[in-house]
Amino acid sequence: MLLKTNYHLKFFLLTGVFCLMILLLGWLLPSTIHSDIWKILSFLAISSYVVGIMSIWLLKGSTENLLQIKMLGMIVRIIASLSFIGIVVFMGTENVLLFVVDFFILFLFYLVFDIYTFLANLRPISK
């Protein structure tokens, strides 16, 4: 039951699963994984974790602003992600298309996790 309520444990478990998937795909299909995949995963994990913790902290103070807080988190995450892509591409990474595809696949996985935790929190807040 600890897994259902602990955001930190679920998040780090999800990140561990992503690491295993990357290692497995790198072994089976090395042409689908960009050489900067660990930078991508680190950035997305840190930014998603910080935005998630910030959202949880803001929701504790004001549950009636749920939609605004979640939208703020998504906007911050999108702006940070586009800035990260711009900086890495500007610095001259090779195979930009593979970099962007790998980035957005991981980005969407973390976004689905955020939406899932958001929907799971709607029930307790509505009571």
C-alpha cells in the first residue's frame, strides 16, 4: 500500500524502469538510442521531479486551484524542455532527429505519469 500513496517511490521506480528499458533497447536496437540519452533522461527526471514536488507543495496550500497549478507545472516543463533541446542542438549534437525523437518519447512517458498521478489525486481532493 505504500506504493499507492508515495509519490517519491513511484517516481524513482518509474525512472528505474526507464533506465532498464534504455539499457535493453541499447543492447537490442542500438541505432534507436542517441548517445546523449542519459543526459536526456537525467534532465527529464530532474525537471519532472521538481515540477511534481512543486505541484504537490502548492496543492497542500490551496486545493481549489488544482487546474491552475497543474497547468503551471506543464507549462514550466514544456518551456524547460524546449530550452534544453535548443541548447543541446545549438552546442552541436550529432543526429538531431534521433535526439529529438528520443527526448519526446521520454517526455511523453513522464507526462503520462504526471497525468496519472494528477487523476489519482482528484478523488481524495474532491472529498
